[in-house]
Amino acid sequence: MSFHASKKDDAVARDLVLRAVERNVPCEMQIRRASGELFVIKSRLLNTSRDGIEIDWPTSIGQDVPIHEELKMEVFFGIDDQRYRFSSRIVELRRKIELNEAHRIVGVVLAWPARVADGQRRNDHRVSLTDRDLAVLVHPAQHPWEDGASPVGGPHARLRVVDLSIGGLALIVPAKWIGITEVNRLFFAALDLGHHGRSTVLMEVRQRRRLNRSHQLRVGLKFKAWPDRREFQQMQQDIQRYLVEVQRERLKSA
């Protein structure tokens, strides 16, 4: 990817990166090997310096990380509801990064990007529903893959949906749920999209964060292909029709 960046682009990019660094957000980096294979590594944005962005040492579970100076990559990160990406390269390996007065780690320095762009995958575009009154009935799934597992009954709660895509949704939950919303936890939910369809879905927690100055958590969940591929695809089609209608209504009222 190449950009012809203006001074405005550079200022916006720097502001977005600074906001991400302030929160030490995780990031994914895509690099292409000599064979043409795409390789994904993970890190965290830690600090900034005059010569670049300081990140934690990149990792990839179960694999060696093939990095070197001048290696080019695409970097993806998220702030609130938005996913961003930028092109960069490694300008320094094994820099000692100061996290605080007592703690330093060895990390990597990336070149400042000329521009930061929208990094949302188009086939899984999330639509904000903060202006909608869409809620789901949710309850924990103990063993959803076993025979006899039921998506009905048991303790449940009505929770507000704040964004939705064909791949998953985000919910606002009470902070007291922090003990049962750990990553990889499964939940059933009754999703009612009115005339677009009603479905029972199985979801997996992928991320969560505490909302600023609030006794609430924002939890991101991914839909699982349950109970079978056919019903899962039908549910995705229902969601797609619902989201198209939401966006069409917003365009009319704009």
C-alpha cells in the first residue's frame, strides 16, 4: 500500500497513533514472506519517540517471528468502535523501552506512518446501533457442543446491542459480569430483528473493556456456526438485511 500524504494526513495519523499509544492498545501486523505467504504477528503499542513508534516484541503462538530491520508491514489496531491500519517498517530492533521508572523491556521501533486509514474488513463491517433500541436476551452456555445442550431456560439478562455485523456484536453489560465475560466464554442469545427474522445464536467473547467512569463493560462477541451451517448462514442473511435497512433509513434522514 502506498500513500501520497498531505500535512493534514500526517497530523491525523500522528493523533490516532498517540491516542492508541496512550491506551497501549494491542495491534496485529501482517508481513509477507519471500514465498509470498502472509504471516500475522501480534504486539502492543507502548510508546512514541522522535524516530518512531515503540512496540512490544512481536509474537506468534507456536511459531518463530521472522523480523528484521527495514521489514515492511501493515499494522492494524482499534480505538473504541473503529479499526485502523497503516503501512510501516521496522527501523530498530531490540530497543530498551521504559514502561515506568522500575520496568524496562526489549521491543521494536516502527517508522511513523504517513497516513492512517480505515482498517475495517469489508465483509464484516460493523454498524453502530447506539441510536437503536435493539437488545438481546443472553445467558451463559455451559456445554453447547454436547447433546441435550439447550439455548433456553436458566438465568438470563436483557442487554443492549451497540454494534452489529454478520460476524458478531458488541454488548453493554454490568461491571459485575467481569467474572463471567472472560475471553473465549460462550453465551447463547435470542436475537430478534423484527420482520427480518428471529434467531437463537451462540457467541464467543473475543474482547472486553471497562467504559470510562462507568459501572459497565463493553463486550465484543463473535457468532459461532451453530447449530449447523445452514441455519448460521440464514441468520447472517437476516442480519445483513436488517443492517441495510438501518443504513438506508439513516441516509434518508441525513
